[in-house]
Amino acid sequence: MSRSARPLTSARVLHKIKALTTPQSTDYVVNRNPRNLERLRIAYKPGGYHLEKPGRSFWHTLEINTSGRYVSADVKHFENGIILSASTSEWAIKQQLYKTNDTAAFINLGRVLAHRCLQSGITEMTCNVDAVPGSKLQKLLQTLQDNGVSFKEPARLENTQPWDAERQEKPWDVSEQSLNTTEPPKTDK
């Protein structure tokens, strides 16, 4: 029996899996996170036109659509379109609600969308929705904020020139001044 025609055994399969999954030493790292440059604040951010309202200067924005029966909320990327969505028409969400468009539905939709945003690493987005205080829409937005989503995106880092007097601190640099350098209280024994 030739070597290539031998039947597969668990030992041969395990050896092959180990050979394929062990990392080879390389001099570079491939970043598979497409949002990494946005988190570092150096990705392109469209400016839009100055007469546009509400404008297009965002990486991610929140869009909320209400119909007579359902509510849906989408997180939209300026380039790739809708990247996250949650709706009360989804079976798993609809089964937990008494009605799909009451105040409880808006609050729970905010919880679900915030959880999905945090799982995917999106913590900041813009929101151009104007809500009346005390309304269902306001409660959805407040629930999103309470669960860790911020509605203010950081500004894009602009390239500094050699002749600039002051340079912005890079988000990936940590200086001693930015650290909280408080000494722990001394205890006398």
C-alpha cells in the first residue's frame, strides 16, 4: 500500500491539523479588522457638502424606521451601507414582546441593538434623529446610551506638518501625563 493511499487515521488527521494551525514566523501582521483605521481615527471620513443637512461627516450613523406595526433600527456605514440591524419583526425579538410597536418594544430594541453594536466593536456613531422628550423614540435613544453606545464620533486626526507648533496626541500613544498617576494612600501599621 502506497503512502498516499493509506486510510486516514485520527493521528494523521491531528498531525495535519497541527501543521496547518501552527503559526509560521513572519515579519508582518495582517490586520483582518476592516474598522481598525476608524478606531485609530485615521480613516477617511467624508466631509459632504456644507449646505447639506444633516451632513455626511460620519463613519457610522443610526437610522430608525417605524411603520404601523414594526420598528427597525439600522447602523449604516458611509461606504458599505447597513452593517447592523435590529427589528421587532425578527422572530426572536417578536416572541418576547406583547406588542411590536409600544414603549417596551422601543426599549428592548435599543437593548438588542446596543448589544449587537458592542459585540461588533462599534461604540460610537452619529445620530441625526430628533426625538421629542418623553417619547418612545427618546427612550430608545436613551437605552442605547445607557448600554454603552455614544452618539458622538471622535474627530479625524489630521496630518501634522513639520512646521506645526503643536501636534495632536495619537490615540495609540500613551504618555505619562495622560495616565492617572495618583499614589495609593499609605497605611500605617
